[in-house]
Amino acid sequence: MTFEQQWLEYDYNPFILFSVNGKIISVNAEAQFLLGSTTAKTLFELAQTYASISFGFKTTFIEIEYGRYKFFGLTVGYEDEEQIGVKLYQAPSFKLNTKKPEGELTNIFTITDLCIATNSINSKSTYTKSYDPTIPEVVVNSNLLIKILNKMYSCVSKNEVVNTKVFYRIGEHIKFEEKKYSIFSITISAEDIDAKKAGELKALAESSNYYVEISKALTINIPMITS
């Protein structure tokens, strides 16, 4: 690998080169992480949508989000009809400024059950749960995580049914101090989410160096650090 190729390989911004039929020809390291949050088909269609009308390169500034990845723009380029490349520009985020979490080895299921029990008191909601038993104890600040989870449950407290799912995110990782860690998530879903409280939740999570996805459900992503 040449020095120039290494610059592309280790660029913080994901780059993917596609064939004319959408098959991946090459990706850099960051794009491999991105493909854990979206599909090659989605990114190929994105490249086609924002490509210039004629051969060449075109940069577009647009907010795009795939899971925990946020982008503020992209460049699409092609010199013939055989290949097309796309590079996405990451917005400063959780991945840039977060230090390796500190805390103690904690049983995530115990914490989640505690929060469910607390929020079900005097509640008319029915709480259901689905846990992946393969997730081990992980290093977290348990007091801080409990605070965030309780805020998540407050966003859906008026629903008839509140579902909680703890699951491993296949193919997704995060780096701390050049070491790669898998990610698991706690998702709380219900029919309606309180928009005002969701905004408060997002601010709390960001100030605590956690990332919470807010869409049709509430999801907190946690690195699987076991020592």
C-alpha cells in the first residue's frame, strides 16, 4: 500500500468505490464501520442521486444520518460508466470526542430491570422485555446509565405498552485508544414518544458522552468493554 493509499485507508471520512451495478470494489477502514449501520445498496443509491450529470466530481452539503453516524456532506465522482465513488464527511460526534468510558463491571440486565421496576410503579403501562443473554458484564458508570435510562422511560411513560430490547449490534464497533470494541444497544419503544422530554434526553446523553438515537424508538449504544 502506497503512502497515498494509506491516507485514504485511514481517513476519518468513509469512502466507497462501486461498480456500475452497485457491487463494492473497495472501501476504506471507516466505511467498513459505516456498513454496519446501513447497506451497500443504500449508499450506492445515494451516490447515484448526488452524482453530477456529466463525468466529474460533485460535492453536496446535506445532513445525512445512519444510526450513530452523522454526515454534513458528500462528494461523488466518476470518470467513466464503469465505476463511481462516494466519500461522506462526518460531523463532529460521539466518535470523535468521547474518551474510553470509566466505571465498574456491571450487569446491564440488572440495571435495566431496576429502571423498569422504578418506572412501572403507579404506572398503567405494560412493560415487556427481550434480552440477549450472551451480552456480558461491561464497564459503565452505573449511576449515570440509570439516570439516562430513567429519562428514556419518562419519554414513553404514558403509553399502554413499553417494550425494552437489549441486543448486540452485529458488525458495529467503536475505537478507543486504537482498540476496537463491539457495541450493544438498549432500545425502548412505544407508540408515542414525548418530543419535549426526548429533547431533554438527547442533551443529557450528549453531555454524558453517550449517544442516543431518537426516531420511532429510543436507543442508547454502549461499547462492550469488559475489563
